[in-house]
Amino acid sequence: MPDQAPIIIIGTGLAGYNLGKEFRKIDRETPLVYITADDGRSYSKPMLSTGFTKEKSADDLAMADADTMAQQLKASVRTMTQVTAIDAVKQEIAIGNENIAYSKLVLAVGAKCIEASLQGNAVEDVYSINDLMEYARFRQAIEEKKKIFIIGAGLIGCEYANDLSNGGYDVESVEPLSTVLATLLPEAASHAVQSALETEKNVKFHFNTVAKAVNKRDDGYEITLADGQKKQADAVLSAIGVRANTALAETAGLTLNRGIVANRQLQTSDPNIYALGDCAEVDGQLLYYVMPLMTCARTLAKTLSGTPTPVAYGPMPVAVKVPVCPVQVSPAPRDVEGNWEIEQDGHSVKALFRDKSGQLRGFALTGERVSEKMALQKELPPILA
Ligand SMILES: Cc1cc2nc3c(=O)[nH]c(=O)nc-3n(C[C@H](O)[C@H](O)[C@H](O)COP(=O)(O)OP(=O)(O)OC[C@H]3O[C@@H](n4cnc5c(N)ncnc54)[C@H](O)[C@@H]3O)c2cc1C
């Protein structure tokens, strides 16, 4: 019976929709069913942290609604629907008491924002933005407001700091480490970005401490830091990172590690269930970026249409969208010993990470040096050969 059942894709983010697009290039007939907890609009998530800079509202960022996507992909798209469990033996998903059979199931359920550990009477009012609907709510809440406090100065925190500042907001931010983007960049590059945000965008950072409590006041919110300082803001945004969403996979008894464990064919520990995008740990690699999920979508489309195809990743540098001091980074692998070579001129940094044999294994470029990305990328070994 499940062989006649549709392929079900859970999630309509970049992973889910790009898989459908790639699959329909090969197979126009096999029934495809999407189920998503959100409104199913197609949008590019990286654009969320550029809304003010590009002068685009949440609605402007939506490229197509769920009905349009359903037509384009010859699929059905069921929106605002939370899948609650998976029975891998019966090959069924559950939506509350309703069960739906699948022939193959794809988990494209993304990652969840890590919640800051906070006290106070306004914890529920702290925003985190992980989809277009949350972005729309945040934009509406800060209309006519002035001051935004951001918890976290990593990739997403810095992007929002620059973007909100471009939108005319006063931005203040707290970060437990000693500089911005500290887990992604060598110190010289981090300091270049930090200095540009401070001097040119007037962002005020508090390093080496965390937000401890958020309380409501008559005129906004009071944020108490662990070092005792108290800060005021009109809205608080938490951006302290994401973690693969493994909750549904757990109900199916799938093997989990930091994400849903998948092999090079994106197949999980159950042969009929695949994982793709931010939720998937593919051959040990858990990469919360667009390029890997696009590569995976292309190969998984082939696998699902009958040609089992393993994925390979080339080098995949990431742009950090801090226009005041652009960044291109290919992080140094954690398990490789080596040294950074740094050249710096003001906010422009070229940092190369070489292993003991002299092979380039990572780089960080800021300011005017980002133009060297393509040349350096060619020197890097692939992430998954
Ligand atoms: C502000 C921001 C900026 C970024 N900038 C960049 C960038 O510049 N470059 C880059 O490479 N990457 C960037 N990223 C990361 C990139 O956007 C993500 O890697 C990518 O969008 C993940 O797509 P996804 O489809 O895997 O997950 P998501 O977009 O999170 O989609 C998950 C889907 O699963 C659905 N879902 C989850 N659980 C259930 C359930 N139980 N039942 C039904 N549906 C469910 C959700 O409703 C959603 O539709 C950025 C991320 C953010 C937040």
C-alpha cells in the first residue's frame, strides 16, 4: 500500500521547496504532498536580515504563496499544520489523530532558535526570528519604536544589528564572548567587523557577559545583564544560534546526533525516510547554510526518482551580510591543526588558515579583501569529496 502513497515532504523552507523544484525536473507524475507548520509562502530566509537595508517588508520578501507553489510543483501544500509523529513501520505520519501514509518521507524541518535562559516578567515578549511569519510580527512590533536590544553578536545578531541600524534604530547588543562573530572568524577579522559596527553604525556592544532577565517597564523593557548593568529598549531580539530540529525524527526512532543522521544519499537510519537542510547531519556535516541544502536537494531529487546519487560538497564559503564591513568566510576545520596568517589595513582583513603541510584549509576576508574570495575558494579542499 505505501508504494502507491505519495512522497511526503515535511517543511516548505528552502530545503523542502528546492527539493520539489529539482524533483519535478525529473518526475512530473509521482504525487507530492507538502505539510508545513507555517503559511507555506516561498521566501529566501537569508533576506530576513536585510529587510531594512533593501527596504523590503515581510510581504515584499515573499516570492509566492502556498497555492502558487502547489501549482508550480504539481503538489498539494497543506499549511499551518504541525506533523506530530511518524510511524516508520507503518510508513505513516500523524497530524494529531489523523494518519497519512507515505511511500517516501522527507524531513525538511529546519532548525530551531536556541532560547536564551532568561528570568523576568517579559521573557515571552523576547523575539526570535526563524521564519517569515515571525519576521512580520517583529517588523510590526518595532514600527514607530526606536531602540532594539539584541542578545547575541554572532552571524545572525550582527546581521540584524547592521540592518536595524540601517533602518534608523539604535542598537545595543550583549555577547558572552569577547568580540563579535567570535566562533566564526579569527580575532583580527572579528575586531574589524566590531569596529565598523561601533564607529559607523553606532552599535553599542557589551562583551563577556549575558542577558540575565527581561522585565516590562511602562515605556518598554529593562534588560539586566549578568554583570549587573541594566539596559532599556523598546524591543528585545534573541539571536543566540540554532539547533537542528530533531523532535519528529525522535518519534520515528531515527538515529540522531547533533542533527538527524543521514548518509551521503540523505537517507536516515530508516530506508524510507530522508533528511534535508538545517535538520540533517549529512555524513557528519551539519551546515546551517543554503549552499549545502541546494546541493543536497539536487542529489536527493535524483535518488527519489530512482537513481541513487550520493552528495558531494565542494568548498562553501559563507557571506556574512554586514554591509558596513562585508565578510566572506570559510571556517577553519575544528579538528585540523594549523596557523592563521593575517594581513590587515583598517577594516580590510585577509586571514588565511594553513595546516601544517601549508595547505589552505580556511579563510576570512573582510572589507575590500572580500573580492579575493573566488581565487581562494579554488585553493580549498572539498568539504565532502
Ligand atoms: C536571518 C538569517 C539569515 C541567514 N543568512 C544566510 C546567508 O546569508 N547564507 C546562507 O547560506 N544561509 C543563511 N541563513 C541560513 C539559511 O537561511 C538556512 O540554512 C535555510 O533557510 C534553512 O532552510 P530549511 O528549509 O532547512 O529550514 P526552514 O526554512 O527552517 O524550514 C523548515 C520548515 O519545516 C516546517 N516544520 C518544522 N517542523 C514541522 C512539523 N512538525 N510539522 C510541519 N512542518 C514543520 C516549518 O514550518 C518550515 O516550513 C540565514 C538564516 C537566518 C535565520
